[in-house]
Amino acid sequence: MKTEIRNLLVVGIDSVFVAASAKRAGYNVYAVDYFDDFDLQQTCVTYESIKRHRNTESNKEVKMNFNPRVFLKMAKTLSKKRSIDALLLSSGIDDYADILCGLNEIAPILGNSPEIIRGVRERKKFFDALKELGVPHPETVVVENLFEAKKAAAGMGYPVVVKPSKGFGGVGVRLASNPLELEKVFRIAKICGDVVVQKLIKGVHASISILAGKRSVQVLSINEQLLGLPSVYQREPFGYCGNIVPLQVAGSIFEKCKLIAEKIALHFGLKGSNGIDIVISNDGTPYVIEVNPRFQGTLGCIEKVFGLNLVNAHVKACLCDELPVTRPSSKFCTRLILYAPNRVITPDLTTLCGIWNIPPPHSIIEKGEPLCSVLTEGENREASLHKAKSIAKVIYSKLQSA
């Protein structure tokens, strides 16, 4: 990989925060993204997107026409026009090893190689490794059919979480409390191939944001996850609705999370910015759910809270084995993702402060599709979240039915 990097290509479903961070770090930024966000247009030298908003024209839902191979095709097209030094990954393509390998041939992925990503995303091998490492995790079985799913659920005991083996943002994840419910939700999860059956852990959904060098790991923050909120019209029960940074936990829980992060990062050879999704049980045990081996949706919040440029820190961690010095902060930051309550026409959201993932004015957004993100700061969790909800209320009042 080039030691002098000037031109970065960001690839993934949600690229705005990564692209903005890269631009602030002084890089020439290009992007291959799913959404035709207005703020992405303003950030990048040029970009490609699967969606293209047009006045009075509708876009189909992510779940209906999402094909990760299109990312590779668009990246190849863009790289023929522009010189790209390295790639940065956001969400959506973690589970597609062949696509990652194709992207890595265009320019080196700065961070985890396709082989390392595959190591933490192949569920069976990953959870087998966690068992060997002594890392707490829910009992997990990967199944091919309903018979195997019922057998696995009966063995671990209901309720169970049923999820696609390939996916993002909590799409297709369901809870089953008995065999009849399992039959129903299995069909939803089966769309993408194999299905993961996992014992339900009751507790607080959270994530650990880390920076990893060659021999050391730094925990930046433990973050509260916002999932399945009806107030923002998220239709998926485990659907991603944003984060609150930080999640305040007891010192003993933080130390457990730090030990878990170090074990996972060093065992799998993770580099740069990574996220570890966990559930903190009622007895204070962090159970590992999965690893996101790339930039996470918490990026904007973490930069606000810690005054850190995460892309710059990621580059230094990957190329120089240098980790930043961060200090405890009294700030809290909320990212709240809003979804369309019905088929709507968007107003001009560029006039409001703290809005990200902005659709071009007069775009048509389908029911349940992402509308925009709200980023707010506060002196405590409640103040930060209250600000986000207040702005959300204003945005929803401005929508028109399409």
C-alpha cells in the first residue's frame, strides 16, 4: 500500500459520516454509496450511488433492490476515471468476501483485509473461536433449513433470535418464542441463505468502538444502541435507529469490555476502526453478538464527544501503528435515524442544523425507508436524546404525503 495517501474511496450503504471525516482530514474523497444523499454530494469530489433521487420519481426499498455486487461495479467504473490510493469501508458488504476481494484489487482496503473480515463474519468459525478465547457469547447455531432451526432452538431453549447469515442494520432479525413463531420468522431470515439461531440474551444493546494497531488495542467508547424504535417509524423490530455515545457503565463492566475487545482484536488481527456489538446482561456480563470490521454508525457521535477525527486516527493506526490519546468527556451525543412514516415527499432539510444523510429536496421516500439522521449534543444522555427527538418532531411535521 502507498505510504502517501491522498485519494480515498469510501464504499458502503451509509458513507456520509466516513466521507465527511476523510474530507476534514484533508483527503480527496470519492464514494460509492446506496443513498443519493445531498450532503454526500457536497463532500465528495465525485460519487456513485445506487439510488438517484428525482423529483416526483420514487425509489424502491433497500430490501427489495439491494444488490451488493453493484458496489463493486460502480467502484470499478469510478476508479477508471479517478486515481484511487486506498479504500475505506462502511456498512453493507461485510458478508460478501468475493466483493471485498474485488474491491481490494481496485485499491487496497485500508484496515482489515478481506481474509480478516471473513474470519470474523463466518459465524460458526467466529463463535467457535470466541469459545476457545473464553469470551462470553450467546449460544449460536448456523442452520440451513427449518428442521435444523427447530432442533437448535429446542436445544438452547426459547426464546431465540433468528437472523439472516448475511445482512446489515438489523434487517430480517426476528424473535421466536415457540416453534410456531419460529416457522413464521424463519421464512423472513432465509431470504439471504443460511440462517443464524441465537439464544436471546436480555439486557442493554450496546457496541464497543475500538482502534486497533499491530500489537495494541484502544477502546474509544462503549455506546448505547437504539433499535426498533416505533417513534421514528422503524418497522424492523431490531432495526438500527442510531446510537447514544457514550453508554455509562460501571468500571467493572468497562474493564470486561476492554478485555473482550483486546482478545478479539489480537486473535483475529483486526486493524484500525472496528465495532463489537454486545448485549450487557442484567448481571453485568457483556455477551458478544458480532463484529463490524469497518467504520460504524457511531462515527459522527464519537468524533463529537472526543474531539477526534476518526479517519485520521484509523489511517495512523493502520499505517503507523499509532493510537490516539483520548480523555474522558462530559459530552453526550445522539444519532437518531428517522424513517418515513408513509410514502412522503421531503422538504428542504438543508435549512435545519444537525441533519445528516439529507435527501435532495422534493425526493420521494417509501414507507419505512431511511429519511435522514439527526445528530445532537447534550450535557447528559437525556438532554442529548431530547434535542434529537425535538428536531425529529419538526422534520416529521414538514413531510407531505406522496
